[in-house]
Amino acid sequence: MTGPDIKTPLPGPKAKALIDRDTKFVSPSYTRGYPLVMSRGEGAIVEDVDGNTFLDCTAGIAVNSTGHSHPEVVQAIVEQAQRFLHMSGTDFYYEAQVQLAEQMAAIVPIPGDVKSFFGNSGTEATEAAIKLARHATGRQNIIAFLGSFHGRTLGSVALTSSKATQRKGFGPLMPGVYHAPYADCYRCPVNLEPETCGAECLNFVDEQIFVHLVSPEEVAAVVVEPIQGEGGYLVPPKQFLQRLRELTRQHGILLVVDEVQSGMGRTGRMFACEHYDLEADVVTVAKGVASGMPLGVTSARADVMSWPPGSHASTFGGNPVCSAAALATIKLLRGQLIRHAADVGAHLLAGLRDMSDRHPLIGDVRGKGLMIGVELVRDRATKERATDECEAVVEAAFRRGVLLLSAGLNTVRFSPPLVFTKLQADIALDVFDQALAQVEREGSGL
Ligand SMILES: Cc1ncc(COP(=O)(O)O)c(C=O)c1O
């Protein structure tokens, strides 16, 4: 099956019953935009518990890189599971973890020798990067960017500044974190044009943070997403990341690149850094690395990752089953999926750009590979954010059988599995077109 097939009202009776149980027993902190209750998945198709099928443009928040239950990934998981499930790489050795560290050294955008630390999630990858940066430099402070998302545990959430609700009520957060404006070129923080600017938004680091708040020689790391994910799928110009690299080198600050969302083939290259010729000191990876199995990796220059035994570890991190899934994932990505993502992504991006002529709600279309954002506005001149309309478009697409998520306040994100076909991209475009038309006609209803 290539596309959607909706047979019941949504949610259907089985979905509704399960959601009622969830409401009673599951933490209300989760943000479910619409009532999808999954039963099974294959490639980019998701079936719900009532037998409705959906085209998945979310990949479970940019995770199912090789599609739902790719047979080669499942086979690797089964084979490893039959041999052993766990032995803790913290205290023992096993080959899958060593192989994965070798693979990471071969693919991450870090020059020279590379070592890797394994956790279970993106936030753990960030925590490891923060601790490593402090340990390696003997410095305490960290610079991050406004709109960024690096995780929700108490260290990483101090860097995260995507939405205030993610921080509200949890203070005091880790001290020593300073935020600078990100290169949001649709809403340039210093009112310049990306084609001609010199990444002047970074002057804030040089001229404000380093002058008024913290000396550069006390900064351990700058943590940056090469394409800002949860902040709205913001694609910075090359000069932004290049200048950041120069600035960090100049002051002996480590550059930590968070590739949790943008990495593992999503942008049509193994890592988004490659679009920018950006070399990192530390790279964090999670989400797509193991096609849906929980794994986080913090890879670093070998001379930086020289902390002593006992200084950092995780019981489950680099679990053998997850490592086996990651090895199968990397093989598939390198085989042909990255090229495929670039190709289908270009097709989807072009289709979305074509659509902007007939939809006044579309303010900006941006992205690389299959990491694409469509920012919705109420008025193209004022760029007033169409926040409610964005949620309404996502909901209208769901009713028509296409799964989308928003990012930031008013951006619809397209982050399908990398096995997404051009035919499926055309179906998604058609449904998105209809969803936009409905909301433009009827309003958000919110
Ligand atoms: C760029 C980035 N870093 C880190 C994280 C945190 O990952 P996790 O939810 O696995 O902790 C996310 C999650 O969305 C992310 O997008």
C-alpha cells in the first residue's frame, strides 16, 4: 500500500477506548496533537487500531529513518536478541558496541581520531556532551541558541529554549548557560538578508555575551543544531556555522554539533554538517541512528574524550540490540537511502514551493533532504505567525490520512521515513494542499 485509507470516523472506536485508558493512567505532559493510535507500520505507512491507514510524514519525530520495521533492521534485532539482550557496555565488552564506535568514527564530521560514548536518547547524548566539555576544558559555561532543543533532563533543558513550557516550573536550571540568537533568516534577528550578510547575528556572542556576561576563556562549549529542528526547521546560511567554527577555535571553545534530528541521512547527507563543510569537536546523535530503537551517541575528538574510567557511564547505553539496529541502519543509509532522501526531498521541496503561489498561508518553505518546514503566516507582509492555523492544517491532514507534526510555533514539518517515495510525496502534497485550502476557507476553528 502506498497511501492513506480512512475507513472510520477518527478516532475510531478502538482508538477512542485506548485513548480513554491513556488519559486515566499516562502522564498528561505529552503533547498529542491528534488521536492516532498505532497498530502496525511498514515503510512509510502506519495502520491504526481500527484498520485505517495513514501516510507517515513524521517518522515518529524524525526517528524511523529506514521506515517502520525495515526487514533488515528487524532481522538484525532478532539475531542479536536471540544471542543476548544485555550485558552492559559499562562493565563488559561486546562486539556490536565496538563495531558501532568504529562506524561512528568513520562517519561523524569530526576530523582525526574519534571516540564515542553511548546512552539511550538525545537528551543523554547532550548530557554527555555537556559533562565531557566541562571535563575536557576545565571550564564551566555553555553557549546555546534561542529556539534550540537539546533535550529535557535538567542539564540539557537548560540549553533548550524552544518553548517556555519546556522550562516552566522546573527551575533552578543548570547555571552557566547563555543563549544567542539563531540564524532565523526568514525573521532575521538583525534585519539583514542571508545572501549578503556576514552572519551578523553572531555579533551577539562577541559583542554582548563575551563583553557583558562571561569571558570566552571560561566557556567550555557552544552547542548548536546545524538545522534547528524543534525551533521550526530553520536552515542557517553557511556563513553562520563557518563563523561559529572560527569563533570557537579562536577561543579554545569546543563546538558541539547536535545532529540528533538532522543527522543519519535525514538531510540527504549523513550529517547536516556536510552541507556546510563544518567540522565539529563533538557530535551528538540519537533519533534516526537505530531506526526506532533507543540509542544516543556522543562522539568526540579522541583527545577530547579522554575522561577516566568511572567518570561517565550508563547501564543500558549502547545496548547490544540497539547497537545491532544502528549497524543495520547505517548500512542501509550508506547503501542508497541517503541518496534517495536527497532525491525525494528535492521533489517534495519543489512541490511545496510551487504550492506557495496559491496559498497565502504559506510564508516560507525551507529544508534539506527530507527535513522540510513550511512556515505559516496570517499575512506575508507582517509575517504574523499563523499558530492556530498551523495546528488546524496538521489536524486537517490527519483527517485525510497524512500524519504531520508542527515545529516551533507555526511551522508544519515534513520528516518522513527516508524510504518515502516520490509517489508518496505527491500524495502528501495533494493532501497538504487540500488541508491548507480548508483552513484558508474555514479558518482554524480554534
Ligand atoms: C536536536 C535535538 N536534540 C536533542 C533532542 C532530545 O532527544 P530525546 O527526545 O531523544 O531526548 C531532540 C528531540 O527532539 C532534538 O530534536
